[in-house]
Amino acid sequence: MVSNDQYSNLAQGYSYSHLGIPVTWMLASNGTMATIAFFLRWVRDASPSVKPVVIMTDRDQAQINALEAIYPESTVNLCIWHVLCVMRLHFNINQYPCYDFTPIFPLFSLT
């Protein structure tokens, strides 16, 4: 999370390239690649100076395909929060008593 002080520093030209900053959110009636690509083209054309180096997604293949088509120079990574949520849903961590998962999972609680 970027604090208000950091936002003002961004406006003053300080480098926060190590921080992820959400650029946009999309609400749509469907999640097809065509719809997502249309939106991404609109964002790209409205902000031609914004060239994302890394983009994070929740592993939605339509999103990944659209991102790779519109921003071919960007690296698409999976969001760690989504990865950990899927791990928690699909693996029974009680089967691995010798490994301490507590440093990971409380941060990404689904409740």
C-alpha cells in the first residue's frame, strides 16, 4: 500500500519503481479477450507514456492473452495473493505437519 506521503513524493518526481501502483480497474459484463483488449487499448491510447514493465494478474487466460497482445514488451506475472489463495483452497496443509505454513497463510486469510 502506498501512503499519501508517497503519492505526493511521486508527484514530485521521487522514484518508487520498486512499488506496484494500480493503474486501472475494469468492470465488464464479460471477460472475453476481445473485451479486455478493447479496454487495454483505450488505456494505452489515453496514456501513451505509460509503459508497464510488469503486470500482475490472477491467471485469467483471457487477461493474459489481451495483456500480451496490447503490451508485448511487459512481463505478465501471477499475483502472489491469488496464488496463495489457490494453494490454500487446493492443498490440505494439515497433511504437512513438518512445514510451518503460518508465516504465509495468515497474511492471505480468506475469512
